[in-house]
Amino acid sequence: MESAEVFDVTTVEFETVIGLEVHAQLLTHSKAFAPVTTEFGQAPNTNVTPLCLGHPGTLPVLNENLVNFIIKMGLATNCQIAPRSIFARKNYFYPDLPKGYQISQFDTPICHDGFVDIELEDGSTKRIRIMRIHMEEDAGKSIHDQDPYHTLIDLNRAGTPLIEIVTQPDISSPAEAYAYLTKIKQIVQYLEICDGNMEEGSLRCDANVSIRPVGQKKLGTRTELKNMNSFRNVEKAIQYEIERQTRLIRSGGKVIQQTLLWDANKLETRQMRSKEEAHDYRYFPEPDIPPVIVTEKMLESLQASLPEMPDVRFKRFKNELKLSDFDAYTLTDSRYMADFFEACFKEAGNAKAVANLIITEVRRVLNDQALDIRDFSVSPARLAGLIKLKEADTISSSAMQSIFNAMLTDDRDAETIARDLNLVQVSDTSFLEPLVDEVLSANPDKVKAFLSGKEGLMGFFVGQVMRNSQGKANPQLVNKMVLDRINALKGE
Ligand code: ADP
Ligand code: MG
């Protein structure tokens, strides 16, 4: 008998089991099996060929980059790469699928048995096993909201290459699902095979969710959640579903295996019409595309083409550049941010100073203006120039801030702007000494008061020197010089 029966469902603790299926739309220039562009935003039904329209007599030709991209993904997620895999037809009727079938892979996915490590909130990592990654083509789009009486069909998307990444049921909470998706997005972006934008549909996620009594080996009955268009919505939908299943089982009910749609406005899941759910795809091998053969040589050259991946880069930033976990994590979040940081660091030295400026000031500007680091107006070299001025004590911290702001709209180098704004500070002691002496000898009573404990007068002395230097003196240095001078007077 099933072990589940020994549990009292009204009191037992449940644990959550989640497996995710992620579709990533690939950044190939042309479609999976036809020489026509995949460019987004074109007039409806213009990026189509007779093949995309399902005309008889057309033959698919496999896009080489589809194979290259998925192998890169497989390598980056520690998968085995099948030396031989085939395509299969997944048959179903839908108006946006004129062929009547989607070309996919069925029992021989090109990548299988990999893993990614995700970072959890407490700083630990967890390994999520990847069951398979396979290639397929997208269907067209049905548009329901532009005509009051009709559904419109746009076939521009038909045949766009996708990969589907399927995990083992290793994910145990909505937060882990979120962390996993973040990782997948980061990996596809590092590989430059998908833009990773879930809101625009280039990453899509279906979540399989079940619960079971803690201690039970057998998996509970799952439901499949669809229609979440952001990472946060995936998190919310899973949370909702865990609560629904728990209530159901606690009250003596049973979970039915079914597909549920997330409604982001009502914050609840609802059942699909049963017709949409009838799955009998009658898969069979695609007769028009030869098997995909992956040679050792292909694997070697694709492996060599991989960029340094985020986990490795994080460790290097941490161990070699001695950045904090937070800094290294933030900077390696996006490949382009990490590239920007490294370009800047190469010129400026001092990793910590570069990290500080990028993480606080640069990211603030990017956030405010909804910009990508690749579109940031200040080049790494110019930013390095600014950091070097500060490192050499040529400018103060507050001047650095003003110059940084000026640089956003002024393409001259930092030093020129600093001179122009009169922000170059003087750290030359032979220039400052007479100014310090002058202020102290003009205020003997204040010096006395300072010596008898009125330390607040330091601000007065420094302020006077700053004024007499027309604001150019290095205030830290002046502070130190005033103190030294007063101490010397005391000794006299
Ligand atoms: P299907 O063929 O119906 O798509 P798969 O075996 O390929 O089913 O699994 C699809 C996804 O569902 C995988 O991510 C897998 O980890 C997950 N999954 C399977 N069973 C369960 C379960 N009982 N609870 C949660 N997730 C599950
Ligand atoms: Mg599936």
C-alpha cells in the first residue's frame, strides 16, 4: 500500500515540490526551419514563408544557430549533449498553427541531465537538476483584443526557434523558483542566446506544483500553472497554488492533475477549458529533418566560445579583486555590467573604488532613466578618469559627485570638467601652510579656547582656510595641518 496512508492529513506537515518548464526564445536572426527574419515588431504576417503558413510541398531546413545556441546552453548548465538526436512532430489543431503540428523533440532531447546552482536568501547554494533541454519552434499568435467579433492571427512568430529547459522536481519553494528563473535568465543573457525578457515573452515559464506530507517519498499529484508573465507572478502563482492544495487536502479532498491559468489581476488560478487541455499529441519522428549529429569537434569549439560564466566571474571578483560578496554579486548580475566594471578597473586600478562608484552612482542613473549599462553615456575610460582624480586627492568626494553628474551630459574628460567647475583641490602643503598660519595668528583667543577643550572650533579654522583658498584647499589635509600647527604651538 502507499505510504501516504499513514499520515493524518489534518495535522501532518506538508512540503512543496516544484518542477519548472522554461521556454526561451532564441536570438537567431532567422526562423528555426525557414530563411526568414524573426525580427520583432514587423507588420503582421509579413515575416512568413510558405513553410510558416504550412503550405504543402514545403520542406524545413534546420537553422545551424539553433543547434549551436542550445548546445551552448547545455554546456553552460552542465548537461550531457546527445551525439545524435531527432526532431518529432507534436500534433494538435489550433488556428495559429496552420501546419497542424509543431516541430519539437520528444524522447531524444539534445541536452539532458545537467544542473544549475542557485543562491538562496541565507547565502547558501542549492543544486537544481535539469532533466532535459530540447529544441522546438513557436506557434503564431492569436489576437483576441483588436476586433470585437473576430480573433486575428499573426504568423510572424510561427517557426521562431525556442528551447525548453525542464527541471527535475527539485525546487521546494516559490523563492527558490524565483532564484532559479533569475539564474536561467542570467545564463541565457551571458550566452547572448536569448534576451531573457519575461514581460515581453522571450522567457516563458510553466510551473508544476504538488505537495506531500514531509517524509513521504512518493510525489503528490501536481497541477501545472501557466500564464505568468513575470518572475514575481510565478512566485505568487506558486504560493497561491500551495495554499489551495493544502486547504484541499486538509479538508479531505484530492488534487486533480490539471492545467491552471494564473490571473494576475484577481491573484488566483483558474481552470482552463477542458478542450484546451486535451493532450494527445501523437508525437512521431519528423520525417523531413535528418537527425542532429553533434561531433566532438563541434563540442570543443562551442565550449571554447563560451564566455566566463557568472558563477566563475563572481568567484574571481571576490577572490582576486577582493570585492565583497555583495559587490561581486551585484556587478556580475549582468554580463555587460561586469564588462563595464572590468574595463573601468583596468584603467583606474582600485577595484573597490570602481565598484563603489558603479554600484551607487551609475546604477542610480541607470534605474532613474531605465537604461541598460550598454547605453550609459559615460564610457568606462572617462569614468576611470574621474576615479583617478579622486584617488590622487585632486578632487574631494563631493566634487566627485558634482563632476559625475556633469559628465552625464558633458562628454569632456573628468579633469577638464573639474577645472572648468573650479573643483580641483589644492593638496600642496607649501601653498596651504601660510594660509593656516594666517588664520591661527589672526585668532589667538580661539586657539586658546580650542586648547582648553572647545574642539568644535576646528570647523571654524578649516572653514576660514577654505574661504581664503577660494574653496580649493583639500579640507582633510587642512584639518590635519591645523591640528599639527596647534599642537606645535602648545609645545612652544
Ligand atoms: P510531462 O511529460 O507531463 O510534461 P514531465 O515528466 O516531463 O511531465 O515533467 C514536467 C515537469 O513537471 C518537470 O519539471 C518535472 O520536474 C515536474 N513534475 C513532475 N511531477 C511532478 C510532481 N508530482 N510535482 C511537482 N512537479 C512535478
Ligand atoms: Mg512537459
